[in-house]
Amino acid sequence: MLTPLLVANWKMNHGITEAAEFIQFLENAEISSDREFVVCPPFTSLHLFKNIPHGAQNMHWEESGAFTGEVSAAMLKELGCTYVIIGHSERRQHFGETDDIVAKKVATALAHGLTPIVCVRSVDEVTPALVGKEIVIAYEPVWAIGTGKAATPEHAQDIHSQIRKRVGDTVRILYGGSVSAENASSLMAQPDVNGLLVGGASLDVNIFLKIIQS
């Protein structure tokens, strides 16, 4: 039985003030021990999440160097990160990230003890370079991201079952794309949906808690 994982991806939202308020609320909330969650805020707030499981939204594959605006895996580890989101569809769309770049980032993250949450938009993006690795896969259909139109539970299960055949039974496969408090339970009820990658709905701590407890 795989422990469900709920991931809050804040994207470029919430500054330090909002993050501190979010953390205070979470620290006082009762959360079931049979669920795992992680918050991925902007880089500027990562240092605040000392007692809350946290991860980063991106990283570079090189150890160091002249890469203005980038951060390394070692830097994320210093900030206590345990997870890092890699290959989000917005990174692929706006910054030209390819499967090769994703594979390099995955290798570097694993080498530094970070668990990559690898986002894919189709089964074909679950490349051989990802198979056999200790990663998390997040399926996010592009047409569902930020549209309010989530995949049906049946569609999510169909794609997840196809991904399962490629990665095996020990890899958690999350669904992402217009996740809400209203659809979280039905999505999580699917046998091959092992958690959720939550975007906009994760910005409200009350809604995110409802999703964690779904």
C-alpha cells in the first residue's frame, strides 16, 4: 500500500508574509498520519518551512556555475527540502524544458537525496530514463491546468494505469490539473491515483487541508 502524497505547488504566488501565516495554520492543524504532504513555495520562502515538509518547484542539473537565476540541488538540501518538482508543464511550455533536461535534473536530484516529482503530460513522457528510479510521477493533462476542468476520475485512472505498467508498483503516481476540494476524494478513490499535485487550490490553507483529509 503506497502512502498517499499531497503536493502544494504555489507557483509564483505568496510571499513571505502569506507563507508565515500558512505555516502557522498548518502547525496547529490535525493531519492524519496516513497521509503525506509537502508544500512547494517560491524559493524566497523555503527557509521558513523548518517544521513543515517542503520542496522546491525547480532546480538546475549542474552542481554550480554561471547560471544566473538558478539554484542547485545542494542549495535545496541546505534549506531542508526533501522533494523537488521537475518538468512541470509550465516549465516545458514557457522555458523549453525537454525530456533530456528532465532526465538530467532527475539524476542530479537523486544524487543529492532529493525525491523528484516528475511531471508528465502523456504516457509517452514517461521515458526509459525515468523507469527504475526512486521518483514520484505526476500526470497533469495540459487542458486541465488552471482551467477548472479536471479530468474525470475514470480518465485519470486510465492514464495512471498505463503509467503504472511502465514504472511498476512501488512508484507513487499523482494526478494534477484543476484539483479542488470537491473532486479530490473521487480522484483519490482510483486504485492507481496515489495522491494529488495541487495548484491554485493549495494557496488557501483551509482548502488544502480539506484536500489532504479527503
